[in-house]
Amino acid sequence: MERAIMPVLGNLAWAPDPATERVEILDRFNGVPTLGVLQAPEGDHLYWRVFGYVPALISVWIYAPIDGRDATHLDECGTTELLDGLIFNAPRERYVTVGVAEGNRLVFEREWLLPANLSQPSFTTELTRFLLEALNIALEQALPPGRREVVDRASRAVRELADSGV
């Protein structure tokens, strides 16, 4: 099973690894890339800003490794089907990385085993649950004060998202 890219904190969310060789942009919002493919030494990855900004400048990102079959899917499908089979309703589980960015710079990342066959609503629920747990575990660690504040802001933003029923 492919391993997901491990982003470097502080990097731009759509270019999470300094060794990224190429970033292909499939969608933007207000000029900011929100969906695309990045090429890195670890292999190609789909990147996607999942929820927009939740609240203020906090955003949640997914990085999913893709193979040749996945790349063909991205080339051949319509825009509304891009995530089908890769993220939503995927036929197999896959490791992805979940990133949290503040002001488009990554401040937190964790690897997640994305379950197979998750519908879009189930994906949102499971991702939020996973991210809340990961952020809470991080807050239980002895983090430096500046890092603790960033993780706490991210945790509050994701909690607000979960409480809104997204």
C-alpha cells in the first residue's frame, strides 16, 4: 500500500514538501489552489482543501497518493466526479495525510488510514472525528507555547466545524 506524503510544517498547503517537483492545479478559490496533483519523490499525490476556511484562516487538507489508474481517472472524469473513487466511495482503504493550515501554511499533519467505501457525508464525519482526536492527542503532549497555541486554534476551529454538523 502506498504511503502518504508527510508535509513539512510551515510550507504552503498546496506545496507541502520542499522536494515537490511540480504542482498541477485543477481548481482554485480566490486564486488559491484548492485541488490538484503534486509530484514529489514519494510519488504523485492528490491534494484537496476539504472544507474551505473553518473559521477565519484555518483550513483542512487531504493528501492522497495516486497511481497511474487514479491519474487516468482524474484526466478522464468530469469536475464533479474527481474525488469519486479516490476519496469518496474508494474501493480500497488508503493512507492519506490530513493537514491543517493557518493562513495557507501547514501547522499540523497526521497520517490517516482512509476507510474504503465512505460516502461524502460519511467521509466528512469520519475525517472530523479523526482530526479532533489527533488534535486532542497533540494538545496532551508537552508542546512549546507557540505550537500549543496554533494547535489549540486548529482544535477549536475543527470543533466548531463538528458542532455545526458538517
